[in-house]
Amino acid sequence: MSYESPVRIIVGEMTSKIEDDIMQVVKSYGIEVNKAELMRALQYDRDQYEKGYQDGEAHRIHEGEKPYKDGARWRCGRCSIAVSRFWHFCQYCGMKIKWDEQTDENT
């Protein structure tokens, strides 16, 4: 017999409560809807949102210009924000920072 965490029970109860609350709000606007279909549609929307968010994150990271040195500071080649020599991505624009041997020698 395997151990079953009580957290799953709590989550299940919370999910039912949230679904009931959603149905009450929908009914308060005078809209009649099948609960199972509504929950399926909301889950589909949530999945689409997650997919869009992941796609956006994947495209947020840019390959491009190398960092450059401005006085004593290194700057992002795309947005010119100061970057640390140990960063792999610009913290401001998300561009992947390409450090090479030439920039390594100038640290």
C-alpha cells in the first residue's frame, strides 16, 4: 500500500470550490452554461496561455551582437546596459551574451 499525501485531497477540494465559485459568477450574469464544458474551455484557455508564455520566453532570448567595453564596464551589444562579466544573458533585454577569447583577455 503506498502513501497518499493529504495535500491532494485539499487541492481537490479547493478545485471544486473554485469551480463552484466560477459557476456562481457566471450564473450571476444570467448565463446558463454546462459546468463540465465551461471547465474544459477554461482549462484549454489556460493551456493555450501557458503555451504562448513558453513560446514568448523562447523568443525573448536573442542571439546577436557581442558585448563591448565602455571604460571599465562591459555593456550589452544590443541595449547598452552594463553587464557583469559572469552573466550569460543580459538582465535587461534577454540577449544571450557571447563572450569569446578576445573579450576574455580584456577582462
